[in-house]
Amino acid sequence: MIKLPTEAVEFPDMYPIHQRFDVPPAIDVTRTMKEEWETLKETLTIKPGARIAVGVGSRGISNLVQIVRTLVTLLKDAGAKPFITSAMGSHGGATAPGQREVLAQRGISEESVGATVEVSMEVVLIGEADGIPLYMDRLAHQADGIVLVNRIKPHTDFTGPVESGIIKMLCIGLGNQKGADFYHQTAVTRGFSSMLITAGRQLLRKTRFLFGVAVVENQNHAICEIRMGIAGEMETAEIGLLEKARRCLPGLPLDDIDLLIVDEMGKDISGAGMDPNVVGGKGVCQWSTDRPLPKIMRIFARDLTHASEGNASGLGMVHVTTPRLVNKIDFQATAINAITASCPEDCRIPMTLATEKQAIAAALMTIGPYTPANVRIVHIKNTLELTHLSVSKGCLGELKRNPLIDLGPMGSAMGFDHNGDLLSCS
């Protein structure tokens, strides 16, 4: 652990700001699902007693329990016997108990949704598409039908017409660790987006995929759209929903930042710990897609979320931290995630300073000449919560011209307690 004198470092005053967004209205989840079902059900053939695998992933989707419970009820009313299965690739430590626990953490249990939870890491090879093996979760493969529930959103590491959503869940989520390993390894040379389209089209045809329940969240993380789509409609529907999701993605209010202070990172916040769509750059994986803006010179991550359970994926994007975060790392879980993603750089340990004051000082000492009046520092809670922030004085000139920014009262000095922990809050 590094100790650093801070006497010569000048810390700026910080000012609270409120960022507003053009937010699509939230919808009535249950009512919308029932309306979608009325349109969809005439196109489906569900035999009485049919076992339907309802795939649910590891992401913290808004209203997830309500969505899955409503879906289970609709399927039961149609005469089916739905069960819940995990569709999360290698998450949960790439074990069945681990993935069952992830579902439980998301509130998904037999008691909460009205269907049994059955999890297996076994896969069946059902063919190939242009040299891509098509792996399918054994339980989903043996079921009479497959329904997937997922949020549509820009992916953290690649861009394309289809990113995070139903098709990715079909390929990787239901591919379990074997499928996830292959896709991430091959992405290093082949590219992720084209593989998903190629494999996804074949899996939509070759499996008993019935339909997907695609969800879009607005900037306030409330659901603003739900679409149910059968196999022949899924790709087109997902492309359109991704464009809406991209418009709903909250971002930082500045394109050039010297230091970003992030209170917490974690897998429950983003698959990459911190969403690269927010923090910009190329990311650390060889197959990552570049996001030229914002340009952030240094990132200080203060903590790892409890819900991340020690998985520190994304730490490779961080430049400085403290033992508070490092001591929470589960190196086994983090390594499994990094190896599966073919991205060992993803779990590099950043320079670790003894205190937060020293960490911020180290970051400021490596950005080039600055003054407290011109340095551009932004402090956020995490990359999901971007409404209330604090910024240094050097940011105010540009932000005053932004009609969606409300400046708070007078600023205050960037303060630290007797332990050297940051007092100012985002």
C-alpha cells in the first residue's frame, strides 16, 4: 500500500449540481404485458401441460419480480407449466448454486413468482453457424418452449445493431459458461456484434424459442417500454428498442474531465463495474469498442458494492483506489469473470493509496499542470445515478450554458476527515 505526502497538493472547492433529462414516461408494467400478450398469444402454439423455460439473467432490472410473476401467470392461464431457469452465462461463479443465489438476490424465487427455479450449467451442442458452435442450456433445450426476459440496452464493451438484450441472452446467457467462454474468446479476433447476429439468427430458428419479453428503462430506471416478440420478429424489434434505449442512457454533463470520482462500482451497477457508455474510452478488453467521449484522464473508485459480492470486474479502468475497495475483492470470482471475457486486463489492481485524500492527490499529481480554479473534477455516486453530482469550479463555465443543469448553492472546500476519507458527497 502506497503512502503519499499531500501537503503540496491543492484541492478545489466542489459545487453541487442537478442534471435533468428528457425522460420518457414510465408505463404500467402489468397492464402493458397483458396488452402485449393479447396481441401475441394467437401466434403461439402452447399445448396443455407444456414445460416452458423462462430465462432470467443476473441484471438488476426494474420491476423484475413483477414482470416474471405476470409472465408466469399468463403462461399458466394458457395451460403451460412454466419454470424459471438462469440465463446468465458464467455469472454466479459459473456454478448452479451460485446462479440460483444470483436469482434469489434479484428477488426471483418460487414464492415470489409462482414457478419453480431450476438451474443447470450443462449445455447441449445443437449445431453451428458459420463456424460458431451453438450451445444451449440443457434444461432450456429439454423444455417444450423458451421465453426470455431481458432489458435492452447499449452494451458496455461493443456496439452494433444488437447489443445487450434477448438475442445476446439466447446466445450467451443460455450458453452457460461454455458458450460465454467461446464467444468472448472468439470476439478477440472476430468481433462480438457480427457473431451475435450470426449465431442468434440460427438459435432463434433451431431452438424452441417462443418469444422474448424485451424491457427498456428510462433515465430514472423506470420501465418505459415492454415488447413481446416471437422468433421471426425479435431481431427487428430489438434493433428498434436499442435505439430508444440509447436515447434513454444517462450520461455525464461534460466531455472533458480531469478526474472522475466514483463512490461505488460493481456488477449490479454495470457488467463492467462502471458503464463505459458513461465513462467513455475503449475499455480494457481487446475486443472493446471505442467510445471517444467523454475524455476522462483519471478515475478514482472509492468502493465496491456489497451486491457485487467481491466481483471487481472493470477495475482495469480505474487509476487509483484505496484498501476499502481492494480488501473487498473476491479474486476467484473476478478472475473467472475476466477469463471468461478473455480480458485479464479487466481485473488489474490500480495504484492503491492509504487514504482517499492521498488517492485524489495522486490522481491530481498525474494530470499535468492545474489550478484549483481550472481543474475539472466530477464526483458521482455510480454510473447509474447521474442526476445529483458535484463538480469543481473549472466545470462551472461550461455547465452554466447547459439548460438541463441546475447549479446548487455556493460550493464548499473538498474536505477530508481525520482518517483521510472524503467528506464531500456526490
